[in-house]
Amino acid sequence: MSISIAIYEDNQFLRNSLQESLSMIEDFEIVGAFENCNEVIEQLTSLKPKVVLMDIGMPGVNGLEGLKLIRKHIPGTLVMMLTVFEDNDNIFEAICHGASGYLLKSASTNRIVESIRDLIAGGAPMTPSIARKVLLLFHKLTLPPEDLYGLSPREKEVLDLLTSGHSYKMIADKCYISLETVRSHIKKIYEKLQVHSATEAASKISKNKAR
């Protein structure tokens, strides 16, 4: 089954280059490529992509505003930011509004392809420098009471790794547990937090810490 992808990038050269390189991947299908999010809901409702690659700095309706619209109207869409912005404000706003991943444009095509596959598998791919910043932002906030969500120490460890950009396999390696055990922990974490993705989990924890 092919993975349908929509691209939002205002730089025509980058947009065409990304579209061309991803189109060469056998199970990828580029269903649309656009220069801004002015008509994002109409476009995505019609095209129904599984994954959206979203720039931030675009004329008209930018990527962050587009992300908010997508989350409001088409919440099941996986949106991965693909941008030059690596400041805390843009990162935090993107994650709090439901971005499923965050890559810098310096990422190689192979890394983008790997990240799209990771998204589909339930991961939250991030450029390493972005993951480090997310982790620092996450730790700067005061932890809520342990019994607020009823997470076990192991579940907190898994959640910490997941929200800092680690893949399921990386979590399994770091925690010395199997992939099935990782999946089981993450399922329980999502149930306790009443969320459906790593970014939703990070956003919920962050909002409660800030109260």
C-alpha cells in the first residue's frame, strides 16, 4: 500500500526537488505540492494524504497556522514540519499544536524517507538538534504529581525517550526491552494520558506542568 504525501513549501526549487526525489520511492505517492496553506483544508480534504510535509515560513497562511487548521478540521492527518527554523518558540508552538515530527531542511533525502516511514509506524521523528531542544524544554517545566496520570517509572522513561524523538527501536535498545514491550508501554501511556500520538502526549504533559 502506498504512502500518500502532500508538500507545503514556498521555495519552488525546493518544492520541485523534494517532490521529484520522494516520487522515486516505490511506495510513496506525492498527491500535491503547494506554496502556502491558503487553501489547506480544501486541498487535504480532497487529496486525503497520510502525511503532510510542512514548511513554516510561507507567504499568506504559514505552516504553523496551517498546522492549527489541519488539527482542527482533519485531526488524523500526520504533519511533519520540514523547516529552517530551529528556535524554541517555533519548535514549542509546532509541538503544542500537534506536529507529528520536526525536521530541518538540512536533513538528507534518506533521512526524510526514513522519518516518513517512522511517522506511519507511530513514531515522532526529529532532527537530533531539535530533539535535544525538545527534551530540554520538556525538563525545564516542573513535573506534575506522579499520580496525576498514574505512569510507572518505566512508562515515564519510555515517554521521555519517545517525546525527545527516539524511534521505537531506539527506545527498545536504550531500555533493553523488546519492540513488543515498547509498543505495550506506549499503548498504556496513550490510554492513561488519553492521547493518540507522541506529540499530543508531550503537549498534554507540558500544559499540565505549566499550570
